[in-house]
Amino acid sequence: MRTARHPELDEMTLVLVMAALSDPIRVGLVRVLADGEERGWGQLRAPVAKSTLSHHLRVLRDAGITRTRQEGTRCYVTLRREDLDERFPGLLDVVLTAAHADNIGNRVTLAD
Amino acid sequence: MRTARHPELDEMTLVLVMAALSDPIRVGLVRVLADGEERGWGQLRAPVAKSTLSHHLRVLRDAGITRTRQEGTRCYVTLRREDLDERFPGLLDVVLTAAHADNIGNRVTLAD
């Protein structure tokens, strides 16, 4: 992983956040991270290739939705919930509610 | 214009709606339609080619965000606000608030 670049609050844009949340795998990743826990990338299960999963995680990070932390050779990810709620109040809740109701992204899970 | 196909409430998907709202021109169109008035396509001003504007209007319609009505050779468009509010409660308000705060889509205007 290259050094992760995370947008500051004022660099986050509505258009990038909406685009990031317009994919069921990425919505699923947000859902599994919604409990606030930091997760190792290896814990994330999704019905896509590893490289595709990395791409999705990068899109989420670049939009400011998640924060990636590297520790040695391992990567960890958390949802930037407070930042999102401050920058776009209500958006995450609306998306999580709709995704839950429609089972969007429920093929993304956590490893046991 | 081909015969317009409008998704029913249960056909509207979060992913398509989010994707439709991930473009500043389309967000701008939603903003000018947010007063609830039906507008003729000829009234809509945007810094893009006419064919591009038609594309954006089609994306909004296909996602269920707008309703297009044809009268003779003219097309009219309205925001499906009640449908959106029923299907994805809170989403439109969150997007309109964020777009207003960040001046997203403010190059889309109505002709005098």
C-alpha cells in the first residue's frame, strides 16, 4: 500500500462521497464498519477479487468515508463516522437505513 | 424522446439514486426542481451541450428522481419528491442541504 492520503473535512466533497456510496460492495463495507470497530483488511469478506476489494477500499478512503492505517504489512480500516456526520449531517444514517431495508451490500461480511 | 420509462417505488434502488446524485450537473438540476414546479427542458440552463443535458435528465429519470412528461414535441420535468421521500426518507433533504452549503450544481439555473 502506498502512503494513505486522507482528505480533510473541507476537502471531502458531496459528489465523491455519493459516488463512493453508489456501489453495493462499498455500501456493504460501510455497513460492516458501522459498528465503529477498526477491522483488518483480512477480516473483510466480499464476493470480489482481492484487488477489487482493495480498489473499493481506496475509493472509500479517497472520498473521506474511511480511514486506513498500516501496521507493518497489515492494513486496518475504520469508518470516519464523526467526520462524515459533521461534514454531511444525516447522510450516513440515511444510507445505512436504506441499505439495511433493501439488503444492499449484505454479501460483505466479517471473517469469524 | 423515446417513451419515458419511470421506475415504480419498489424498482428504485439506492445504488442508482446515489450514482445519479454523484454528478454536479445532476445535483444542480435537482436543486432547480426542488421548488416542486414542473419545468420545460428549454427552461433549464447548464454549462453543458444539449445532448449532455438530455443524458443527465435521462439518468435522473431512470433512477426515479424525476418524472418526464412529453407534450407534443416538448418535454417537461418534475422532481419526484414525495416518491423519493417515501422510498429513501431524508436522502433528498440531506443532499439538498449539502449541495446548498457547498454550492454544488449552482451553474444549473432556470431561463428567465
